[in-house]
Amino acid sequence: MTLVLESVGQRGLDGETHLEAIDLELPKGSLTVLLGPVGAGKTTLLRWMAGLEAPSAGQVLLDGRELQRVPPRERNVGFVHQKFVNYPGRKVFENVAAPLRQSGWSAAETEARVQEVTRLLHIDSLLQRRPDELSGGQQQRTALARALARPGGLLLLDEPLANLDYKLREELREELRSLFARGDATIAYATSDPAEALALGGRTVVLDCGRVQQQGDALEVYRRPESARVGELTSVPPMNLIPGRCEEGRLRVGAHSVAAAPHLAPLGRGAYRIGVRPHHLSLERRSPVDLALEAQVELAELSGSETFLHLRLEIEGGTACIAHQTGTWPHALGERLQIFLDARRVYAFAEDGALVAAPGD
């Protein structure tokens, strides 16, 4: 099953454009991850793909046919929502079997398929329970099993792990990755979590403010964001953007400078926005090309074996940044310290946000 969105868009009653001229193709058997913040347009796109709503411009084609002209029974679409959506009065078996029976599968075929998908999702021992007798993770597994029941179709997932605790999220994410790889469904998966997009792999489409900012292989988008905004959206915490200059073969931030790394050397003299991912800032010097900067602690956020230091750099304008450190670093609020920036790993963006240099160039 191949899905194509051709210049789809949406205008609100106020005349404002909420989604603008989006072109996407989901080849048969592919995984496409829609990554973007709340309000980016991910859910609307999924609803268009499912045929639940129609765009006000452009068209959605399912195997070459306009989706709105394809009868719902022939669409073979599974939709998994962020909230656990199951038939409350039916047992797990009946929930998973529902789309198969609607498609005319025999009792024997239905029984075999339900056993297969529930075994893959580790809920085959729960088939006689009702949704209110299940945990949150078990309910979402039931919804996933129902969506996966009919093979070879279109599977749409709208932040399906968002309401689960961290441990369950990690566990299900790994299982989904395996399920997607062995199945033949065409999949669109919406998430606001960059780590999730990277872990799932496939093709990533970065959305923001109703527009596609970048699309491509998940790892390539992460390694080479085409704009400062994409750099922010593909990193947790967001990529730090620090004002800097390149001049006479050196990278300068505030009053401090270091020899420009090879990928920065070709840049012309001038001002740039220097992109630094939080885990590339360190409290200790790691190499001779590290750039030392003074900063003041505004918040030390301890999270298990990690620390997120919210800092204010002591440069003109007092730029805020976040340093992601392994281990616990209980720094006091207002404490002054040195932070080290690895110049070999920084990105350079023009003043308009366009990427001009990336590590590996």
C-alpha cells in the first residue's frame, strides 16, 4: 500500500494557513516518522492519511486513487492514538479480532491471526480480560495489536507511547522497532521526541508551524540539520545556539577564541550562530581545541545518573544554554564555573538560520 500527499494544505476559518503545500510519499512497507512539537500539524496529517478529514488544498492518493473516493472498508487503515482507545465492553480477543471480522475473515483465520499478533506483543495470556482489567501498557498493546491485525495495510500511530511511563516507553519502543522491521505495513508514526525518532529509524519528516522543515534518513537529518530550527527540534534538550564569529582561522565566542576546526576553516569572516548539542558541552577540558567559556548556573536538574545544567554564558547578551552531563553534578544556583565547548563538533548557521558548516564537512 503506497500513500502520496500532493501539495496538501489547510486554511482555518480565520483565513490563516495552518498547513502549507506539504508533499510526502510513503512507499509500500516503509516507515515514516513525523517529528515536531505540539501544534506542528502531525495529528492533522495523520487524520488526512486515514481519510477522517480532507485537506482544503491538494489531494491524498492511496495506491493511485483519491483517498476520499476509496470506501472506508477498502482502505485497510489502522490508527493508534495517544490515549488508550479500545472497545470497553469487549475482551482483548474481541478488540483485536474486530477489524478482521469486518473484513470478512473466517473464524479460523481470525483466531490464528489474533494469536499471532497478541503473541508478538506479549498479551496472548490476556485475551479473556476486558480493557478495565488491564494496565495502561497492556491497553496500549491491545490497541496496537488491533491496528496490526490486518496485514499489509496502512498503520498510523499518533504519539502512541506518550502516556506511558519511562520504562514501558523504552520497552515498547524496542518492540515496535522489531515489529515494524518484520511486518509489511506502510507506517506513519508521529512523535515530539527526537530520541524516539532516531531510535525508530526509517525516514524522518521534521514539521514545524505547519511546514516540512526537512526530510530524509533519520540519522542523516540528525547529523546534518539544514537549519538552526531543525537542529533544535532534533535534539533533547534542544541544540544550543550561541553567537560567535569566524575570523582569521579562529572561532571566537565572546572574548575567547580557539583555532577553527577543519569544517569551519572555509567559512568567510563574519558572525554566525554556533550550534552545540548539550552533550558536547563539558565541565572538564577534553581536548586542546576545547573553547573555555565562563557561565553562571541557573538550574541544576538531576535526572537519575544525568545532570542537565541550565547556564547563562558570560558573553554579550548573556546567552542561555544547557549542558548535558553524565553523573550527578549538584551545583548551586548562581555558582560561576567554566564550561568547555568542543570546537570539532559545532555547527555553524548563517544569521538567517541556514546551515553553512557541519562536523564531517
